[in-house]
Amino acid sequence: MKNISIYKTEYNNNYLVSALGSYHIYLNPLVIFFIKLEGRADFKLDSLPKELIIEDYKYGEEEIIHNYNKYLFLKRNGLLDISHLPSLKIGLINEDDIKLQLANLTNLSFEITEACNLKCRYCTYGEFYDNNDARCNRSMAFETAKTIIDYLIILWKSTLNHSAKRNFTFSFYGGEPLLKIKLIKKIIEYIEHVSPKSIDYAFNMTTNAMLLHKYMGYLVFKKFKLLISLDGNYANNSYRITNFGDNSFSQVYKNVKLLKKKYPDFFNSNVNFNAVLHNRNSLDEILTFFSKEFGKDPQFTPLSESGIKRYKRMEFNYIFGNVKEGICYFEECDELDSKNELSSPSFHEASMYVNQNIGNNFRSYVDMFPTSVKHEIIPTGTCLPFAKKMFVTASGNILPCERIGFQYYLGKIIKNKVELNLQNIAIKYNEYFSKLKKECTHCYSYSLCSYCIFHINDLQGKPVCNHRTNSKQLNRYISSIISFFEANPAAYKKSIDMVIT
């Protein structure tokens, strides 16, 4: 794997990009011409012609000298080092790493109940998946929530906590969390009673909004951030059905309209929508619907392809196989304007690329202190355990987040005690990383990877990463990112603004 590569965009522009993404430099075709001449004995400025024709453009003497000096500048500063990178060293984690994440946790998510008043066709607990616990309509015991809160408060008050004042989010998840509003109220009351003054807490909820009309007053009073699941109009939403087989659209639409009418300021600032793409909707339809009805741009959550039952794979692909094609069609046929730009999957992907390569984004103040350069990385885009959140299921299992199969739980809450062996967790993660060492060391996009290790099939056996990238694939990817920003220059500033520093 070489240290640098040259990429050509859709608009016929050339960029010099380092393998680790630390710099991206526009190159005039003349500079590329000089780079290609490197090593030749007659490679001197005075031996060059007074005119050069490259890519059907005639360069005069002044332009040749100017770009030759550019080439020399890049060469003197080591930016044209085409040597191969040293072998990638795979990093390991330890017990202290995990304890540090727990002490600086910023999101605790509760699966309040397994029960749901909908039976969505594509639910991760539904007919397509086999990597979750059997659903028994269990609800979380208040003592379970209390136990994990008490456990974390001890860590928050320890010297491992790096923040004198920290924003913290408590999230409520299901099933359908509003089925257990009394439990939610009790947990919030306890949080408000015991939470340290150093914690500035807020509340989130993901809901299908079927019961929103009953409890919206309380949600507004507590300033909840709501993520409402809805796939578009009546036809678009037809996979989201009740337990009686009816489309949930009418009830959800009515409730959301009522919320918008009664609490317009709350609706504008605290409500967002999540839509799933499938063969009964499209990006264009969804964006048009939400813009017209609610003045909002929804987010799009891809379905996990991990844990699909073998005999359901063909059916799953039929329902969701057209999603990527739909995205491509939408972006080819519609110029991104300022209204739908942020909803574009290409914008999301390009923003992630900027976030990974900007070089001055920090996840905590501690990261801002100068340290020696580390050449070891954690394989894949997997977060350190509890780096982003902790997810506690209704049955008391503890996971790093809600998008991971329940077979990968890291601990349990049993008899009002947290069973979380940090040393064993570190060993387990390191075993997974070791299994993927070969995949990562031969992947050209290892420094850009955002793929979670827990979404790789057969992780506990002989995992193979389907996202392993060769040089041609990386070339296409980076070229597409830069081409996107060339076509949408304002999007670059927006992506920078979205990076948390």
C-alpha cells in the first residue's frame, strides 16, 4: 500500500491524497506530468520545451515554470513520498480503556419494554432476524434502571471522569416505550433526584407515535427529543402495521399533526423522523412527503444485514435490494439543493469522510493534549466498549448499543447488581480484532473504516469482512467524495460545521 495516490474526479480534476487521508491537494496536470518524469536523468527544468500540450490544453513557458516550482515545493516537503507504508499494527484494548469510557459515558439507553403495538415487517426482532433474544413482552424493572444509574454515578464521581460539566442523554427505547409511560416517569424522577450537579441531562425517545396523543404534554414538559418512525405516506408506510394487520399511518399522521398544532415550537426544535427505505417507497417520495406535511427532512436508517435467517435472505433482498439503486437514481436525477442536501446519503457519507480526515476533531478535551503519534489502530470502525453509549435491555443485558445482536451482550444486571467484567470484555474484543487482523492489514481503506465489527457475519467463527477494499475500489470511493464536494461546494462548509470539536 503506497503512501500517496492521485485521484481523478468526475469533473476531470486531479488530487493528491495521502493513504491516511491527512492531506488532499489539487494538482494541475503539469504537476502530474513532472511527478511521472521523476527518476529520469534528463529531468531538469532547462531541458523542458517552451510549450507543452497536456489533455488538449497548451501550456506556455510561464505556466510550466510555475507548476514546476509547485512540484518542487511538494517534493521538498515530503508530500510526494510514494514509498510503501509500514505494516499496519493492530491495536489492543485493556480493562482500563473500558473503565475510562464508562466514567465518561454520554448516553444511557433503556429498552423499557419488549412489547410493541406494531408488528413492522422489517423489525429487527421480527421474522427476518435470528440474532436477538426471544421476545416475551418483558418490561424493565425499575430496580434494573436504578441499579445501572447508581453504578455509573460512582464512576462519574471518580477521578476517571474528565469533565467538570458534561451533557448526558438518557434514551428510552422499545418495543414501544410509551406503553410503559409510568415506568419512564419513575425513572426520570429518580434521575432528577440523584444525578450529580456536574451532569446536565436530557431525554430522548424513539417512538412509533401511536400513543403520542395521550402523553405529548409530559414529553413536551420534560423537553424530550423525539425520533418518530414513519416511512412516508400511506402506501410508503404499509410495512408498518398494527398487531391486527392494519397500516399504522392514519393514527400516526393524526397524532403528529396534533403535536405540531398544539406545540409548534417544540415540534420544530425537538422532533425528527426516521424512515426505512424499501421497495414500497423511494427517497424522492419520502423527502417530498415530509417536507410538504411537516417541514422536515427525515433521517434514513439502513437495516442491518447481520443475523438474517438463511431461508429469509432472498425475501429480504427482494424487499430491500433496490435501496442502493434508489439512492443512485435519486442523486443522478435530482440536483441537490439546500433543502434536501443534508438528507442525501452522499452528503452523509461525504461528511463522515471529512470527520475522519479533518485532523482536528476531538471526542473529548483529553484528546486535545499533545501525545506521541500512535501507529496502532483498533481494527474496523468499531467503537471502544461504551465509548458512545450503553444499552440495557428489558431483561437486564448490557450491550454497547441497540444495533448489536443480543448474543454479543457484555454483562448483566442480576438481583440489583451489575455483573460487568471489564477484563473479560477486553479479552473478548481483542479476540474479535485478532480474527480480523488479516482482513484489515490488506484493506486499503482501513483508516476510513466505519463498519462495526458486530455486523460482520460469523464473527465468533471465521469472519470475513465484505467491506474489504482494494486500490481500485478506494480510488472510486475517494473520487466520488471529492466529486460530490466539487458539485456541491456549500456542502463542504456544512459538513465542517457538523463536526463536533
